[in-house]
Amino acid sequence: MSKRNAPEVNAGSMADIAFLLLIFFLVTTTLASDIGINRRLPPKIDGPVDPPPIRKMDLFEVSINRNNNLLVEQEPMDISQLREATIAFLDNNGKGNCNYCKGKQVINLSSHPSKAVIAVSNSRETSYSTFIAVQNELIAAYNHLRDRESVRLYGESFRSITSKWKAAEDGSTEKEALKNKRDYIKSLFPERISESESES
Amino acid sequence: MSKFNKGGGKELPAISTASLPDIVFMLLFFFMVATVMRENTLFIENTLPSADQVEKLDKKSPIMYVYAGKPGPGYKKYGTEAKVQLDDKMVSNVTEIQNFVQENRNRVGETQVGKLLAALKVDRSTNMGLIGDVKEQLREVNQLKINYATVNGDPTKKK
């Protein structure tokens, strides 16, 4: 009886098959991690309520009209200037009782960062991208000021503290310490942004 | 004769490609593991607006997605006005968001309800009126944690 050896399978095309699969997964992969701007909506209130007293100087009004133009404190403004204007407003120190502010103490801007409120109002026809751009600039202003204080107090930026805090292990003392730092910086410049829809 | 110059003219041996499949398989497995298949088929255009002051969403907390935008090409049967899409269905009446939130709350269980986040994935050209309506509906059911989903980029640049 002749003993036949099984012929060897040619594995040369294996690479081709693997490449095909690889390309398929390369194309379908979205390594997207979800990013975005976090917001907290105000709870629903029944019936009319008196708005809390806010001094005129402490309110920073940003309106966006249907043509996506900005009106900041009754003055037309380009979005590229919004960040600077917001920083000037928050950091103004109108009463002179904020020892970490470096503002110019102008009479018609905020008295203290903890009192400052930013009111964004938009028309129904405002485009979403403009709205996000405005929100982004406002957050950028807060981040700029928080970074400044954070570097002064702890020698590192607010964002680096935040990312370390997120990466730290739950329940560790390090996380607790970072959280305290972060909360303190946040309390220096609390984020108070209201969103509303205007009639027009 | 020099020790290093051996008689010249000798051809280089062919490089073995036997390990090529191994390398490709390694890459393949990486992408297979890292791939997240899209859960929902989108009936709408969904180009997110760009922003650079963004936070990463916490993967540990449960997320529900609310999509909105104009119906995409091939889905013109839904009209041309911007609409909301929840899971796999187009929604003509925004009040259905209330049911959607309720379903998601049941899904994640009682202990996680407080952490539930509504991520708004809205097309950049959508009017704010629709988003205002969505926010109003979320407030109705006390779903206050929201996130405006964006992509990284400079928002002040006009596109």
C-alpha cells in the first residue's frame, strides 16, 4: 500500500484574507469617545415665581438673534470678542472686595465673581452651532480664570487637576484631595449661566 | 582578499513574509476589540457642532441619546423640517420624549436614575426652537442632567 502524504495547504493567501478583514474593521471603526458640554437644566416650577434679585451690574446679557448675530449688554459684538468681554465682566471686582480678582473695577460690570450671572437668550430661529459657539466661549472664559487661580494656588491648571481627579482611583485620598482643590477653584468662579428663549 | 567583501555578485535572499499574517491578525484583533458598532440607524443628518471647551462623558454613568436634525437623503418621507429621533424611530411629537425618558429609567434601574444623562446629538444647522422644546420636555420629567454633544474644533470659525 502506498502511503500518501496529505498535500500542504498553501497559506499564502491567508495574509490577503486578514487584510480584507482588517480593512473592513478599519473603515467601520469609530473610536469616538463622547464629548460635549455638560449642562444642568433648571427644575420645573409651577406657577409664576418672583425672579431672585440680581443687581443690574451683576447680570451679563447675551442675546442671539435669528440671524445669529450677538447682542452683548445691548451692544452688537462679534463672537471672537465674547471671550475677552466675559473675562472682563467676571473678573471685574466692582465692589473691590474680591482679593483674587484682577479686573478694572468698572462700574457697570460684575461686583464679585460669585454674584455674576450670565443670561443667554436665543430666538427660535437661532442656529444650534451658534448657540454652542457662544456657550463654548463662555465656558472658555470661566476656564481661563479658573486656570489662572489654580496655577497661582496649586501650580497647575484647573484642567490638569480635573483630568487627574477623573483618573484617580475611587475612594483614594488622592482623589479626595484633588476634589477639594477642584471644588475650591470652582467656588472662586462659580459657573452661573442661564439659558432662555426670547419672544422675537 | 578582504574579510568583508566576499566575492561580490551574490543575490540577497528574499525576505520571508511568513510572519506578515501574524502582524495583520494582531492589528485585526485590535480593531475588532476597539470597534463599537453604531447602535442606531440615523434617519437624520447629524453633523455635530464643534467646541473646544469640552468634557468627556463619564462612561460609568448611563447615557441616553436624543438625536435631532433634518431628515437625511433617502428619508425625505419624514419631511424636510428638523425632527427628533429616539432610538430607531422618528418622533413627530416632542412629548414622546417623556415616555422615552421613562423607558430608560426603567432600563437602568432605580439606583442609577439620578446618574442618567441625556446626551443631545443635534445637527449643527438645527434651529434652537426645537432644542428649546426638547429641553422643556426633559424638564417636565425632571431629567435635568444633559449634555450637548460636540466634536473637537474651533467653534468661532465659520464653515
